[in-house]
Amino acid sequence: MLKQLFRWIFGKSLENDRISEEKYNVFWGMPILASDAISSVAYAVEEMLWVLIPFVGMASFLWMPRIAIAIIALLLILTFSYRHVVEAYPNGGGAYVVAKENLGPAYSLIAGASLSVGYVLTVAVSICAGTTALISAVPALLPYRVPIAVLFVILLVIGNVRGVRESAHIFSIPTYAFILAVISLVIVGLVRYATGNTLPVPLAPMQEISFGTHPVTLFILLAAFSSGCSALTGVEAISNAVPNFRDPAPHNAKLTYLLLAAAIVVCFGGVASLAKIYHATPNPELTVMAQISLAVFGKGIMFYIIQVTTTIILAMAANTAFAGFPTLLSIIAQDGYAPRQMALRGHRLNYTNGITFLALLAILLIIVFEADTHLLIALYAIGVFVAFTLSQTGMLVHWFRLRNEGWQYKALVNGLGALTTLGAVIIVGVTKFTSGAWIVIVVVPLIVMLMYKIKQHYLLVAQQLDIPNDTLSLIDFNNPHRHHVIIPIDSINGMVIKALLYARSMTNDVEAFHVEPYEGEADKLKRKWAMLNTEIPLIIRESPYRDVVGQLTEYIGSEEHASRPGDLITVLLPQFFVSKWYQALLHNNTSLFIANAMLNKHNVVVSILPFYLAAYNVKKYQKVDDIKDSQEE
């Protein structure tokens, strides 16, 4: 039943040779890998106004469009810069691979850690913003915003675990629906404004924002710019996941970048223009997008369509991270800087472990920050822009090193990208430091240290397991070490007899071991043992503390157990397995505790000999006495 439910939810397993089918073309790939950047239209303008209005009041509507133009210019620079990344590194990995090959391992780990933090925050911020948009349409859901946000993450996990192709089909349609809805909003909004046929922008019923009267300063403008830079997060995702495109993958990825840039310019620029001409002011109960929709369409069907598509696209924006993060983590894992499980493909040929890990981290952030977008947004952009800077700097070094045809133009584009993104890093780090950016500044180095520790662990393990080729011929298989088998037993039964026979098939050095907790308790076992036609010795140790594991460990290390250094000792554990999982709760399962204790002993091999019990029908036994005690003499 559980297997059928699992298959229905997550889909049936796919063969390895079907990996080519689990890739997407430009039409399906653009919304999957660009939904993060596109969805930021829904909150990037609002975040700028949250910074500007409390300080400069109505002057915000003069400066906000100019800041939006600067962000769009930065977007175009990044778009053409990352097209060069795709061209030079078609196997994916983005900033991590570029930094590794051109700047060195340390810089690549900084890029990988920064991108990882950015991806986790992408999920948390996008989901929380989508939840806020939903609450704008249904205010009664406000007390449940954390559970709703967590539910969105779980649904995304299910969709992504089903595989790349199915997740593309599931998540692409809402993205295109959002783009069409925003374009409709922009066109109708501009027409209504030009004709003077507009509705008043509603204010929050319980809380109106206060308008500041401070002079416009460079710091305030830079703070607003850093908040609006959230519109650029996710731009690198396409370069990270180039292998997920169908062939020719680099061409399709570069074309996707052009479509992404066009969509953001139209949608982000259009919403910024509408926010200016309609004077929308942010408040906790009604988003800027919702206010503009009410002013343009009123509270009719189009208002709810925009709110629904906004909610879905913001939730789906997290899917960019679910597409990029597992791929990035798999590349880092292949280099030995992340757990190797992250490089394994799941039953649907995707990186299930990376998907699950990302979801758990995002849920933790959502719970800690109580699904508040404004608290999370301060942490958001700095990690991504650090990766941007390293990527563009690495590409600049790449072109100076390669110097192929047209390298000067490419170096100019990437050099400009490096300077502008470095400036953005400084601006975001300074203006958002006390608001939470310091957390990312602290966390990224800690992740890099952890990556080095993981790499060190793998190197030490490999060093101890390695056997030089020139010593392989010196291994003497004709004179192996002696082999002893010890079988811990509690009584004589069919399971123990099976273990004794199995042990004697391997060696004559076999011992049965029993712990006697009370004086005379082993007398019955001794009598039955004497009936056996065997020369296998029965070792009995007394233990008033009923310590089976301790007595066995002590015996193996004592002189009483005659073994030479280098001899192998196998602790053979007979273990029966019941037909129902809950029946196992009725038994001590001592052998499992012994196995766990023996695993850290040198020259000790732990082997479990399974003995499967058949299912029985309780109804056929009228009384408990009808069940024969197999231990009777």
C-alpha cells in the first residue's frame, strides 16, 4: 500500500538510459530556470518603496523609476556576461566551475557557498512572498502564513522529485500565465492612466504607512538599490543547469537568457512605472501589486487572476532553486567538497538528496523568520552577488588567458560585469549589514570551512584505503590468517543450529558464547548442549550486571580466547525476522546491539545470519497452551 502511494506521488523509477528524455527545450526551460528572476517583479519594486517612502516621502516616486533603470541596466550586463559563461562552460556549474578553473579552489568554494545560501534564501523568500500575495486576496489566512508557506515547499518537493520533465510541465504554465497577467496589467494600466480612467489606490484599513520628509541622500538611494537588486537573483541559474537542456544545450541556454532579459525588462519596468504613476505605497496587508491591480481593474475577476498567478509564480520561483541547487551541489560533491550522496541521482533521475536538503533548510528559515519576506530579503542578495562577482572575474581571467577571436569584446563585457556586481556587493553589504546581511557574511565562511573538512575527510579515507599497485603482487592469498567464529547464543533452537552449521562450513575454529546472568541459569543450556553431537565448545561467562555486549567484548580481547595478532574474528549473530514490523517490538533484538558495539573493533567481522519466521494465523490457536514451547525438554 505504501509503495503504491509512493509511486503515485513521486512516479515510478526511470532507467538510466532515459536521462536524455528528462531534459527540456527553451519553451519549458525558460520558466523553470528563470521563474525566480521573473517572479521578483512582484516584490522588488515594493522593497524599494519600503526603503524610500519612510525617509523621503513623495520623492520616492521620482527616484524609484531611476533606480529601476539602473537595475535593468545591471540585468542586461549580467545577461550578456552569463551568455559568455554558458558558451565557455557548457557542462554547467556556473560561478563555481568558472572560479575553480580560473581563480582557484578557494574562490570556487566561496562561490559555491554563496550560491548555496542564495538558493536556500530564494526558496524561503519566494515562498513567503507568495504566501503574502495569497493573504492579500484572503486576509483571513494571515494567522496561518507559516503552515501555508511550509505546505508550498512540500508541494514543490513532490513536483521536483517526479523528475525534470514532469516538473517543467507542472511549473511552466503558471509562469507564462503570470507574465501574460503582468503584461495585461501594464498595458491596461498605462491606457487607463493616459485616458484618466483610473480608480483610487486603496490604503491599508488598519495601518497606513508614514511618509518621511528627510532629504534624499546617497545612502538612502543605495539602500533602495540594494533592495531592488532582489530582481536579479536567479539570473545565474541557467548557467548552472546547462546540461538540463536538450541538445544543442549551450545554444538553448543562451537563447533562454535573451527571453529572460526581455521578460524582466517588460514586467519589472512596467510594474515600476505603474507604481510611480499610481503612487502605490507598501503596507503589510496589501502588496503593491495588489494595490496596482485594484487601481487598474477594481476588485473583479482580473484582480483575483493577478493575485492567484502572483501567488503561484512566487511559489514556483522557488523552483529555480530546486532546479539549480541540486545540480550545483552534485558538481561540488563530485569534487569531494560535499557529501557524495548529493551526486547520486534518485529514482526519477534527478538529485533527490539535494532537493530534500534544500527543502529542509528553507523550511527551517521560514519557521525561524515566521514567513516574513521583509526580514528575509535583507539576507537575500549579498550571497548571489558575491557569486556574480567571482563568476565575472573568473571569465575575465579566462578570456585574457585564452585570447581567441573576439576575446577583447567578451573580456570587456565580463570586466564590466565584475565591476558592477562588486559595487553591488559593497552596496548591499553596507546598507543591509545591520538588517541581517551580517548573517550571510558569517555563514558563507563557515560553509567554506565545512567544505574543506569534508574534502579532508575523503582524502584521509582514501589514503587509508589505498593499496599501491606495486604491492598488489606481494599479497599472499595462499597463507591467509586464521579465522575464528564466535556465536553468541541464548538457547538452543533451530536458528542457533543453523548458525552453528553455517560457521563450521567456513572453519573448524567455532565457539558458542553464552552469558549467565544468574547462577544456575545456564544449567538447562548445558544439558541440551551435551545432547548435541558436536565438538564446538560452549563458553559461559557470568555477568551479574546482565551485560552481554561487555562480556563478549572482554572475552574477545582476553587471553582466554586464543587468537593471534592479525587473525580474523567473525561474530556470527543469528537473528530471526518476524513477518510483521510491529511484532519486532516484542523482542529484545540483542544481536543488533551486539553488531553495533562490534563494528568499531579491529579484526572483528560482524555477520548477521537471518532466520525468517513464517506468518502465523492466531485464529487457529484456541488457547495459548496450544502453542508448543520449542524450549521444552
